[in-house]
Amino acid sequence: MIDLAQTVAADASFGEALFFWILAPIALGGAVGLVLARSAIHAALMLAITMMCLAVFYIMQSAPFLGFVQIMVYTGAIMMLFLFVLMLFGRDSKDSMFETLRGQRFLAVLLGIGLAALLASGLARAVSGLTVAADPAWATGAQTNVEAIAEALFSTYLFPFEIVSGVLTVAAVGALMFAHVAKKGGHRGQKEHSRERFAPGVYPGPKPGPGVFANSDSTATPALLPDGTIEPESLSDYVPPRQLTAAEAAPKHTEGRDL
Amino acid sequence: MNDPIWLMLVKGVLVFVVLVLLVLFTIWYERRVVAIMQVRPGPNRNGPFGLLQSLADGLKLAFKEDVMPRTADKVVFIAAPVIAVTCAFTAFSVIPFGPEVNVFGVETALQLTDFEVSVLVILACSALGVYGIVLAGWASGSAYSLLGALRAAAQVISYEIALGLAVLAVFFQSQLLSTGAIVEAQAEGLPLTIGSLELTLPGWYFIILAPSFVIFVIAMVGETNRAPFDLPEAESELVAGFATEYSSLKYASFFLAEYVNMVTMSALCVTLFLGGWAAPFPDAWWPAANEGFMPLIWFFAKVLAFLFFYVWLRGTLPRLRYDQFMRLGWKVLVPVSLVWLMVLAAMNIGLDAGNGLTTRIAFAGGAAIVVMALIFFWPSRKQYEEPAEPDAGMGGFPVPPLDLAVPPSPRALKELQPARAAAASDEDAAAATSEKGEA
């Protein structure tokens, strides 16, 4: 009968202990930073730091496969999706520190401490008094780390594993269904676009800027197409159109030329 | 790996130095090879054959002014290039350069570190390298950078899946996840008997796992943001993508990371599919070729061949459109990889002599039938249908007719017949008021 915690403490080599004491504060700092960070992106980055530290802990406890999969899946894929979404919110969105419910902050702190105490005591009771099982196959080297995980995943825990993958697939397909908007009128290919662009009455070239071919450089002056007609798209919705009189529109002979 | 600490330090420094030198060399190599392909000399001024050109460029870049945008998130803005470079360099630590050698009386492998699951280190590093890109785009505080970062990250993540699935086939075949062990597993030849002819093919995985090799090579180009998949930067189309706001040494770091990633991916492909440091000919021809420091030659020759391939692609292929690129990744590479993995699993069961004859036939035959069925019944590309009403132009596209008579240019007229041109231009002077040079 050996206590699990004591065994772990006794077995830890110097290197392992050193890395633990370096990384544990960083992991905790990341967790605290996650709660305290005002910007959502900073919070997500803090969480990523904590996850990385956990991955290194897994590797230190001779579970390298789990550690690297944690980095690839959680830090690399899931946190990245979080970041994607958070970035699209805009970088100026910050948490509001305004207390909407009276006394909410005090109650939240109280209940938070209570929950932490409950969890800690429960975990302590569950872990203390545990005995170390006889060396499992992977510890003696009869089975590699990867093989042990594969065997557990695909024999003992096959059913839960399949259920979880099914649920995740359903969630992903459901999200697609919600986000999907059917295109009206079907897909238009390059050919349709080309036909539309060259249809009669449509000028296929790039549109001239406001004031091009005009006698005035005001933004209220419409652009003229090469054939002299007004380009409707150059008329601003906000600037009232200015109707020129015939005298105004006529050339002013500013270059000293006579017709 | 139980190396003394001094040896670990030496190896770590050597890997770093080799990577930096390879990057400097690769930039010069790329510019020269592309230049030769485009029939021009390329950089040839600084040092012999222009070899010091990239060093000069790097120094110049480092001494440029470092601009910090006013809207930037300072900490993240500085951390992003650091993340990119760190991940790029770390990934190279598990690449085996050669077999066990004797260094000052210590037996050690020519590899910084190796352990049970070392291939995953490279995959994890490339997964973390995306953070560098994404954070760079976000921290710049500019919409262009953010959009560039999202493009880049979506690309890298998509192609990482295809890359991972291609690597899975190697895990499958070798039942190993360690780079050094995978190289050694490929050393065994592949016996092949055709009639009375007995051959031993090299056991390199690019033969047995040919589909995975092809997918890996395509995904590797997408993963490293290189032409024809260089959509995040696309020099001729975008400004600089996620690196728009970066300057000086930080900007250089992103390109350092990109070239290091190129070298790492080439080295990974050589390790997984092309026999790693093994000599590219049978052992019997020259037994000493695979001992001592000799394999370094084969390893670097293979890596350089891959880098040449990268440059060749850049010099040959036009850039893909973004939607076509994503379609290739998600609708071709990923499904093909998945089907190929299933087939590989079935074939392995079918070819395993330990199973009963019925099982073997059922699995091997079933796999073959599934592949055949997929090839035969795959919906073919939609054929072009003749439109009901004929278009004016060629093959349906509205282009000018072939017998179009182009009117003579007014300028040519003016040069040939000044008097007539003046008269002609007077007529439309009212319409063309912008022409000022006449009269």
C-alpha cells in the first residue's frame, strides 16, 4: 500500500521536478490571465499557454503521444478556431466591467471560492489512499505508449469513442446547415458572367472615374462615357445632381481655340 | 538518446547553423534557378556566383527602420514573428541526418533528438506555426493584415489535414512513429518476383505508398505557402498578406521561417518516403556508403533535389485561384487520402499470411474492387453543351470576329498625312476635349 502522491513525489527525477516548478507557475498564470484578460484574444492566448504547459506535463509523465496530440488538436486546431471567431469580432471589443446586477461580483467571488474548495476537497479525497497498480504493460516496455492508448481506445472504450465522434459529426453538420444559405438562381459560371458583361447596352470596359471627360472637376459632375452619355454609376447618391444649362455645358474656349 | 550534455549543445548549435546556412543558400539557389529557367543571369555580383547576395539582403533588411503601427497590439505584434521562427527551427530537431557515428569516443546518431513519437513533433510545430501567422495579422491592427492572416491560416490548416493523412499511411506501413526508426525500416528491400525474375526494389515508401507520397508533396507545398499555392503573399496580387505592417528584422523573421519550413518539409519528405540518409543505390554496390559521415551527402543531396523541385514548381506553374485551391485540398486530397488509407488497411490484412485464405481473398479482393468501382463510377466532369442559340463569337465566347478590320490609328494618320489628319481631328475636337497636343 503506497500512497499515489508519495510515489509520484519520490519517483520524480531532478529534471522532472525542475520543469514542473518552472512550468506549473506559467500554467497557473495562464489560467489566471484567461480570467483577468480584458481582450478576448488575450484570454484565448492565455488558455493556449496553459494547454501547452499541460502538454509538456503529459510528455514528462511518459505520455509523449498524448502530449503531442494535445498540442496538435487542442492548441493547434480548436484554439485556432476560437481565435478565428474572436478575430472576426473586431479587436476593440473588450469586456465591460460594469456591474449590471447589484452585488453580483461579491456573490460570484464567494460562490467561486466555494466551488474551488468543493472541487479541491473532492479531488483530494478521491486521490488520497490510491494505490499504484502493478506495472501496466506500457510501463515495463512490453507495449509502447501508442499501442496502449490504441488498445484502450479501440477495445475498452470503443463505444463511448464512437458515440463522441458521432455527436461531433452531427454538431459539425448541424452548424453547416445553420450557416448554409442556398444561392438564388444557381451557380453562374465564367461563361454567364462573360455574356452578361458583353450584353448589348452594357459597357464592358472599366468604368471611368467621376469627372472624367467633364468640363468641371466637381464630384457632383457626372462622368461621361466615351460616347458622351452620362455614366449612371458615377452619380453619387448623396450629392445632388447638378443640371447644367446649355450655356454652362458648352465649351468655354479656355484654351484660346475657336471652333 | 543518452548523449552527454556537451554533445547535445554541439548538435543543437549545428542544427541551427545548418538551417541558417541552408536558408541563405536556398534563397540564392532559388533566385539563380528561376533566373536560368527564365533565361537571365540572376544575382551574380556579391561573392562567387553571387552566393553572398542573400547575406547582403538579410543584413540590409536587418538595418531598416522598424515600424510599429500605432494601432498594433505591441506584445502580440512582437511575439508573432518569434513564434513563427521558433516553431520552424524546433521542427528540424527530429530529422535524422545519418546513422550512428563515433564523435570523440561517443557513439551517437546524427540527429538532435529522437523518441517514440518524434514525427508528431514536426506536425505539432507546424500546427503552432500557424499562430505566428494569425497573431501577426491580428496584432497589426489593419484590415488587410487580418484578411491576409485568415487566408493564410485557412490554407495552412486545410493542407495540414491532407499532410497528416499522408503521414498516417507511413505510420500504418511501418507501425512506427519515430523518424530514425522509419528511416531504418525503409532500408529493407522490397522483394519482387515477376515470373522467374527476382528483383529487390528499394523499400523506400514512395514506391509502396505512392499515392501518399504524391499527396504529401502537394500538401507540403500548400503547407509552406509556396508557389503555385503562395496565396497568402502572392507578390504580384497582394501587398504582403499578413506581413503587410511588418518591417525590418520582424519581416525578415517571417521569411526566415518560411524558408526553414521549406527545408524542414523537404527533409521530412526525404525521411518518410525517400529512405532518409540511405544511399540511393543497393547496399551491395558500395557497402561503406551507408556508414559514418557518408550518408550526410545522400541526405543533403535529396533535400537539395526537393528544394530544386520547389523552385521548379515556382518557375513553371501559375498561381491557383483561392476557391480552386481550397477545392483541391478538401474535395480531392482529403477524400483520396481517406480512401487510400482504407484500401491500405484492407490490403495489409489481405496480404498478411497469418490470416486464413478466405479472409485474405475477401480483404485484398474487396479493396481492389472498391478502388476499381470508384474509378469507373466516379462522376466524370460535366461536358460542354452547345448552346441553343449560337453566340456571336468564337466557341461561344463574345470575342471580336477574326476578319475584323481595325481602323487605322489617328496618330499614324497624323504622321503620314499631317493635313488630312488635322482636318479629321478638327471634326471630333468637340468630343475629345482632353486631347491637348493637337493643332
